[in-house]
Amino acid sequence: METAPEPGGDVPPKTKKLRVQRKKPRRYWEEEESAPTAARGSPRPPGSKKRKQEARSQRPKNAYIQKKARIAKKPQAPKRPRERRNPESRQTLSGAQDPFPGPAPVPAEATGKFRRINKSKKLPHAKPQTQNRLEVAEAEEEETSLRAARSALLLAEEPGFLEGEDGEDTAKIRQADIVEAVDIASAAKHFDLNLRQFGPYRLNYSQTGRHLAFGGRRGHVAALDWVTKKLMCEINVMEAVRDIRFLHSEALLAVAQSRWLHIYDNQGIELHCIRRCDRITRLEFLPFHFLLASASETGFLTYLDVSVGKIVAALNARAGRLDVMAQNPYNAVIHLGHSNGTVSLWSPALKEPLAKILCHRGGVRAVAVDSTGTYMATSGLDHQLKVFDLRGTFQPLSAQTLPQGAGHLAFSQRGLLAAGTSDVVNIWAGQGKGSLPSLQQPYLTHRLSGHVHGLQFCPFEDVLGVGHSGGITSMLVPGAAEPNFDGLESNPYRSRKQRQEWEVKALLEKVPAELICLDPRALAEVDVVTLEQQKKERIERLGYDPEAKTPFQPKPKQKGRSSTASLVKRKKKVMDEEHRDKVRQSLQQQQKQKKAKPEGARPSALDRFVR
């Protein structure tokens, strides 16, 4: 009779399989066996291997006792110092050498664009420690400019302009023709908002160029994401709106109403009402200083620090009503246009203008400054449109007479100049960023359904926003904006969390209002004239030159007598002794002068008190 095989009888037990994989633990006598017999002490206990095999044979076949495996650590070899490989000796996997070893060369023009330190200027009479610090700063700046020039190769977007065929005049190309020629995404950026009921309108783009805010003369205020056409807020303040500005982010909005300045959030809720800023006509926001500059009918220029809510300065321009204002993005200087044909430059650190420029024979109607701070465009009642050089000369570079004077001006990021004349917008182009716009032939021309009331180019988009009496118009201007944006500075696609982080960093890096000046690079230079004047005043006050003699340097001593405290004490002792000698000499001179009395002088009753 056949019996059924036991379950798992033919299958080898798992313990054998695991026992093969597991390494046999070492005992203290096994470790001694590996050594020579002369070096080991006591031998292994006899019969230990037999007892171990008998104990294993008594276990059932399917029984398994889980034990922790003891893994013997491999002896680690001492680490060798890492050898620096020569990049020229590197070879590829195939064994061939690199035909172009080392980093790729960068042209000097590319690095010069990012360099900010002028090595030709040397600091006179600089101490060795100061000179070493300057050399380290120059080396770091050289490396930074080299990296920036290499990363510029990754900017794939390139600016382009509208070009006509066979001498075709681009000013005759209409907006409808441009919309038909571009892609769908770019064509959606051209739109018209018909808002005749509440016009005329002033408008402003956010720093990232993603949001648009506009306010009408009859109290209509709205903000929207103009790319997706999503409305953020829309209110009616029941009061005339003269100007509107975004603050450091799209979450806060400053509205200049007929009486006071009001601050709203992106939901249309009023947060603040600043009554010290009354009857405001124009607003400008300085993003790196967190300052809101406002010009009023009373002739005052007021700077409001929005980070702490305090008025930094209130300056009286003494030129009557102020309704023409622009800011220089390069140095944050405010430009004010006056009715006597002059343009004054202001800083909150001074109560007087930094400079005054006579621009027109009549009143100034509009002022605009390009992004590089090189050129300033002005238009006046004499129908003249002029472009001035702001690099110290303040001389007109070009001028053009218009049939009607331009009431509004705006510069783009690439140097295009837009002028609003009645219901026509003319745009002039130059050779590129930082170049002088040519006023001979307009680049583009567009006629609107109402008179122009406000102009601004959208950052990082080839779009010109125009506010007029009929509503808002978004024009397509090829080649107007910078195609590559800095995501750490102004990112149009940032989330709410990224915006909050950016606000914290921007507040930590806020530039004080006292540092606003015509030449911001002068802040990093040493004022040699003032330094020499302070040195002379110090010599006159002390009666001697403390830097004429080299300072006393004590010799080092042994047995702990050259500690820092003892060195300071010895230096102070020598200085006190020198000071005592100078005091003794001065007292001796005074006594000699007192004793040397003129002959024939009568004795005084007070002579008995003289010692």
C-alpha cells in the first residue's frame, strides 16, 4: 500500500536555502585559528562542532527560527587624497581626447556688458588691507561677469522688429494686418474695451506685466489679468480718478482721487485713506525703494514709504500746479515738468532740485525717461518733441516739430518712443536697447476712437496700452519689450507662495531713500575731497597729525606676555606717555608767554593768583 508523501517532503527545507545565503558567524576561537599557532592562546573547545551538528539534526524539517544575521564588516582601506585631474588630460569613453579642452572662451564684449567695476580708477593712498579687499572684490566681479556672459547663451528669445517689403512704410501697416499675421496667442493680446460711459481713462501695468489696472474720470476703477481676461475687481469710487498705480505687487492698488489718496487691495476693499496727500494729479511708484511719489495741485512733491506707512519727504517745487511727472528707472530720480518750460530733477534727500533743464519755450506737457536712464523725451506747448541726453550734459540730441503737440509720452524696454497726439498714437524706433530713437519717420501709427489720456508699454510683452476717452486699447508693437525676463526679479508666472517669498526678500533688500542721486555708481566710490577735509579738521582740532608718525608696535615676548590684553596695555601706555609729553610742552609754552610781559606794564591786583 502506497503512502502519500508528506507535504513538503520532496522540497528542500527553506532553512537550508537561507543557511547557504547567510554567512557563518565567527567565534572567538575561529578568529584565533586564522592567526599563526604560536600567537594564539587557548585552543578551540573539543567537540563543539559535533554538538552543533547534533542540535541541528534534532530540529523538525519545516521549523525555522529567525535570527539576526551578523554581517562581518570588510576592512576599509585608508582613503587616498583626491587627485586633481587636469581638464586637458580628460578622455572620452572611446579613448579620444577632447579637441577643445577647457572652458569655452567668452568674448570681451560679452563680459564687458555685465562688468560694473572700473579697474582704471585706483584709490590714492590706500592701505594694504583696503587694497587687498578691493582686489578680492574685483576678482569676484570678474568671475560673476564671466558667468553672466555664459548664461546669456541660454536666453533663446531674441527681439525682432516689423520690416516692410521692398521699401514699404511700416507706419501704414494697420493693427488688423498685424493681428492676421501673428499667431493666435499674440493676436489675443490685441483688444478694445468700449467704456465711453466712464472715460477718459488712465491705466497702469504691474511690475511683472501680467495685470492691468485702469481708472476713469467718473469713478470707475478695475483691475484684471489681461492675459487670461480674468477680472480681479471692479468698483466705482463715486469720485473723480486722476491717476492709478500698482504698488510693489498686484495685490495693492493706489488710486489718486479728487480729494485724497486711497489704497485698495485686489478685491476692491479700501485699506487706507491718506489725507496728507490731497488733490493729487500724478502718481509714480519706485519699486526698489518702496516709495510712492505723488504730485499735487498745490505744488508739493510727496514721498510715501508704503512699507512702514510714513511720509519720507514733502518737497515744495515752487512752480505752481504739478501735472507732469515721470521717474527715471535707472536712478529713481523724479522728473517734474513745469509751465515755464523747465524740467526739474528731484530726490527725497534734498529740498532743492538736483538739476533744472530748460527744454521748451512754452509749458511742458509730457516727460518720459527710457529704462537705461540715458535719454529723456519731452513735449511742450511749442509743438516740439525733443530727446535729451541725461549723461551729464543735458543737451538736446534730436528734435521734431509735430502738427499738434504730444500730450503723452512713453518709452518701451527696447527704446521705442510712443507719443499720443489727440486721437493718434505715433511710435518711433531706434537701433535697439539704449539707442536714440529716430524721430524722422514713425515706426507705427494707429488712430483711436477717442483722445489719448494715458500711455504705457507692457513689460516683457510687445504691447502698448492706451487709455482714451472711449475706453482701453491694447496695441501690438513688435520689438517693444525685452523678450527674456529675470524670474527672480519679476516673474509673470509666479504663484502666490512665490510672490510672498519675493515680498520678504524685496523688503530685506530695500534701498534707503537717502541714497537716491543722479549717479548711483558714485555711492561705491570714496569721497577723497571730503576725506582730506576731515583729515585737516582733525589736525587743527588736535594740534598735531596723529598719522604722521608710525604707530607703536610692541615686540613679541615669551611666556604668555604677548597676549592680546598685554599688547593693548603696552600700546596704550606708550600713547599716554606721548600725550603727556605734548601736554607738558604746551604748558611750558603757555608759562613762557605769561612770564614774558611787555616792559613798562603796571602790576595788576590779580597777579597774586598767578602761579
